[in-house]
Amino acid sequence: MKCPFCGFEESKVIDSRPTDEGERIRRRRECLSCGRRFTTYEIIESLPIIVIKKDKSREVFDRDKLFNGMMRACEKRPVSVDVIEKAIDEGFDIRGYYLWSLFDNFEWSAGYHYKFGIATTDFATGETKWKRSAYFYRDFIQKARETAK
Ligand SMILES: [Zn+2]
């Protein structure tokens, strides 16, 4: 594992512990060249998730790409890097159309001032209404399903 500071390839493990559900092992390492410390995570390799893009091309799911996309989407919004990391790590299911639930998470973490979702709630009556974007999205999904057949 290359040191992120100097690029040296050898480091020693100074601490090792399982994370949350024991699905990952967190290792604190110290570079044998520059002595700086960094953290790595060890996970079990699983089958790659394939992302099918709008133009029907396929590519292997790339966590960094997702992270960067989410960072861009949240640029002018009060969503911290930690929240984005957490959303990815806790594994919202990206194998499908989950736009609303993903963005709902941001709404919860951002308080009530920013609205992200495809539905809106009238807080006086508690009534939920679909926004125009919801209907756009419904049509988009329908079209995608039909062309996938
Ligand atoms: Zn180093």
C-alpha cells in the first residue's frame, strides 16, 4: 500500500480493528520512509457492480466516481464530505432508481431549509405531493424499462 504522502510502498500496521458491522477492517499504518500515518480499509472482494449508463454502455461501479459525482451535486449545498462518505459506506442501493431516497438523506442531514426530493410535504396538513420532477422521473423509468425489453 503506497504512502499517500511520499509514495513509498512499505508501511507498518500500528493498529487494526474491525469497523461497524465487522465488514471491514480498519488499519492504521505508518510509512517506513517518511513516518507519516494513514488509514486503510480491508474489505472482502465481491462481484463487481455493473453500471448501465444512459447510452447503454456498461462500466464497473467506481466508488470514487460516485463520490465525485455526489460532491459535484452537493457543491452549493450544506452537505458535508462526511455525510457523503457515510451515504456511500452505509450502502444505499444504487442498483436501480433510488434518486429520491438518496436525496432524502441529504434533506434530513441538511435540516428543513433545503429541499432535494421529488416529493414535497405541506407541513401544515402533512400532505405529500409529487413534484414535476417526479413525473419526469416516472416517465424516464418507464421509457428505460421499455427499451430494456
Ligand atoms: Zn511516506
